[in-house]
Amino acid sequence: MKKCFSEIKNKGISLRHFNIVMLVIALLISAVLIFAMNRTNALYKVTSEATDDLIEWRSSAYELQIASDYLTDQMRSFVITGDKQYLDNYLEEAYVTKRRDKALSILEKNLADTKPVIALAQAMDVSMKLMDREYYSARLALDAYGYSQDEYPPEVMNVFLTEHDEALSEQEKLDLAMDMLFDDEYRKSKDEISESMQKCLDELVGIIDEKKIENASRMKRQVVIEHLLTVMMIVILLGIVFLTGYLVLIPLKKAVEKIREDEIIDVRGAYEIRFLARTYNLMNRVSRESKEKLEYEATHDPLTGLYNRRGYDFLLNNVDIESSAFLLIDLDKFKSINDTYGHDVGDKSLTKVARILHRSFRAQDFVCRIGGDEFAIIMIHAESQLTGRIQNKIHEINEQLKISAADEGLPPISLSVGVVFGDQNYSFDEIFREADKALYKAKEDENREVVFADAI
């Protein structure tokens, strides 16, 4: 046993064995989850159906009250305004929509012969009796507003006025119609409907409370079971999480951090993680020097040590060109130096120019050799107010080239420069073209060392 633990400590736990253990644990968790889900789904279904029924019953009870009030509002609106649309709305509710009848039918279907249904039926009876009074009022109003009998709905046409009411004037008929909808007798009937409705709702609340208590009792038992299952799952999951974190996640996290920092990885965790760490560390040590060499050679000119064309392209696409100045530089009469003195002297001249350029500009500026005798400089955070400083700097560089060329026995050489400022909103291609135009102007005039693109 001691030997086994010692081997695990030195080599680490195999992920293969760890995965087998995790699979067994996952199967156990799955079985527990399936059992819990079936129990929960069954209880949820019962509770959901009961809740839906309770909501439907209460909504149906309210619908009768709402429909009764709607009929009253529509009939009163018709009598007050004479607009027949209100009467049509009334009849549509009473004979088409029939919310009162539907509400009573739903409760009778689910709660037959119970107190809520009895109370709701009483409210329905009063509402139906009240309709006779409303129809009589509608007949009075139709006569008072001068509607022809062809426009009378059949339900109202069948209402016959008393001899006394028939003899009333139009205004008296209208007054009587309004009284019938607003007098004490009408209000008393509406109160009876409201009282029966309230009694229905109270009885429904009682039934709902009983069902809630029953469901709560069942839910309580299920919660106890769920708690026990949850504790079991938490213990198992915590074990998996701890082992996964200790053997895999933490070592991988540390390894990723080390890889990002290009450092040696700590050998820890599971056996496979340790193997990868050792392999990476060996490869890192072997490749670091060659990698650095390759990266430098890929972006730098071997003769001058400046950024080459590839490095220049990378810089131009990654710097904030809008806040930078771009200098395109060409050596004057460099071809004649190669032709007269040979390429060795030409290379020495290029090296001399590169050294002075690199020394003359700021550390944050980028000096590049992009062609044979063509150089480019990207000055970071340099805007158009620096024209004088740039011009003086190029003049100083040309003076240094004269002095150093004489000291080192090299032929005289000078620079011509075209300058473009990025704040002119040029694209990368436009910047190069404008700088090239400015450079061409500078080479045409031997008395001008620097030409700025915005001054052409």
C-alpha cells in the first residue's frame, strides 16, 4: 500500500483510471437524477393541473360578473346616447359571446352541486331576470330616439309597452328608460348579483385552500426526499470537482499561464499532465533560442538590423497611423556609389545610414529598410505641428553623414525625405503614394532635403 501511494505521488494518478472512476460515479448520479426527476415531474404535473383548474374556475366566476357589468354598461350607454352600436354590443354579448353561460357551464362541469356553483347559478338567475327590465328600457329608448321598427332587433321587437307607457312623449319615454336602469330596484338587483358572486368566490377560495393544503403536504414529503438526494449528489459532485480540479484543472491552468509567459511548466497533477509538462519543458528549452533567432530574422534586415519589409508591413497595420508621421527616405545617387566603389562600400554606406537613423529618432519610433536604398520611419504620436523639428532632424542627419563619411573614408552620401502626417485621414496606400510624391519633389530640388506632402 505504501509503495502504491509512493508511486502515485511520483507519477501521478492516471487519467484513464480517473475517468473509469468518474464514469461509475456519473452512472450513479444519473440513476439518482432520473429517480428524482420522475418523482418531481409527477408531482409537478399534478400540481400544475390543479393550479390550472383553480385559475380557470376563479376566472370563470369573474367572467359572469364582468359580463353582467358589461351588459349594464352597454344598455345604459345606448339609452343615454341613442347610439344603436351599444345595443348591438349588448345583444352580441347576450346571444353570441355568452360569457355568463360559459362561466356557469365550466363550474357546473367541474364542481357540480357545490356551494360555489349554487351561488353562481343564483347570480345568473338574477342577471337573466334583469334582462327583461333592460329590454323594456331598450324598447322605450328606440321609440324615443325615433328608430323605425325595421331597425328594432327581434329581441326588443317582442317587447310590448303598456298602454300608459305607449302614450308617453318621446322625452318621457327616454326619462322612464333611464329611470329603469338607474333606480333603486335596478341597483338592488345588481347588488344581489354582486353578493351571489362574492359568495361564489368565497366558496371557491375555501376549495382552493383545501387543495393547496393537500398539495403542500405532498410537496413537503417530496422536498424531504429531494433534500436527501441533493445532499448525496452534492457530496459526490464535490468529490469529482475536487479531484478534477486537483488533478487536471489547476495543473492545466498553471500550465496555460506558464505557456503564455513562455516559462517552464511545473510538473504536477495527473500522470498524463505531468508527461505533457515534461515534454513541453524539454521542447521549450530546445526551441527557445532557435525561435527567437527565427522571429528576429523574419522581421529584421540582416545587413542593417532595422525592420525589414515584413516588419514594416506588420507595424503599418498595427500602429495608430492617424496620430503618427510617415517618413519615406531615399539615398541620393546611391547607384553611382555601387557602380563606382563596389557593393561592399555601398553596404557600408547603408549600414552607416541605418545606424545614424536609428540613433537620431526616438526609441518609440520605428526605423525600417523597405528596399535597396529606401528607408521608412514611423514616428509615433507625431502630428503636423512637428514639421520644423522633423526638417531640422533630417538636416542634422545629413550633416552627420558628411562628417562620418569623411572620417571613415566612405563616399559622401545624403538623404531626401518625403513626409506625410496620418492626421490627414489617408489610407495606408494613400500615405505611401503621398510620401512617394513628396520624396520625388525633394529629389528634384537639390536644395530641399525634406518635402511635406501637405505643402505640395
